[in-house]
Amino acid sequence: MRQDLRLALVEESQEGTCTDALAPPTFQAADPRTCYRISTRAEDRMSVTQLKQVEATYDANVPAWVIRMTFRDAGAKRFVSLTERAARRQSPQNQIAIVLGDRLISAPSVAAPVTGGVVDLSGDFTRDEVEALAKELGAP
């Protein structure tokens, strides 16, 4: 069963595991061990029910395996707005938490608005991890 992809601005982060020190909602990063508290304001969040396209691919420029996500028109416009908001903020509030179900996938920093509707999600992923995650997000 595919779950919605949620993206939200990060409000705070702290090293170590999530504790009561940060008010919910919080999500734990696997490596490095960081806890992120995300915004609950509607303008700071978006949910994606279905992406236009998702693929696992190797990006020689990085070089690393990445998940390439293409948003549908409404999602692409909302993502531009979200990344504009993130880019105006100071660290760690310039990060966007990318959450699938109850699992934090990544929390990248945003230096500038992301336009065009296509996003590459990179990290310390293996090929198998990228392919499995792409399938969770709707890739064939």
C-alpha cells in the first residue's frame, strides 16, 4: 500500500535521538543521528498523493544513486512555494523534511527555490535502497 509523501519545513533540529525536548511532530534521521521537529502550519507543508513520475537513476554528476521525482502541475507549484519559503530561512529552518508514512527519508537544506517540477533526492543510498524507495513512491 503506497503512502502519501509529506514535505514540511523544519522548525528545529537536535543531535541524538528524539526526546520530549522537542515538541511533536518529530522525526528521527537514521544517519547522522538527528531529530527534526517539523512545522504544523498549512503554508509550511504539502502532501503528495501521486507523483507524475518516479524513477531510480544513477546521476554521474553527484556521483550517486538518486530518486528523481516529477510533480504533477499543482504539486510542482506548491513545491516552488515551499522551497521559496525554505530558502529565505536560516539553518536548520531552511530544511524540508521529506516523510513517507512515519519515516523521515531526508531533510535537505534549500538554498534557492526549486522550479521545474523535477527534484532529485540524493543521499547515502545504495542502488537497492533507491529502487525500493522509488517503488514505495509509485515507480513501476
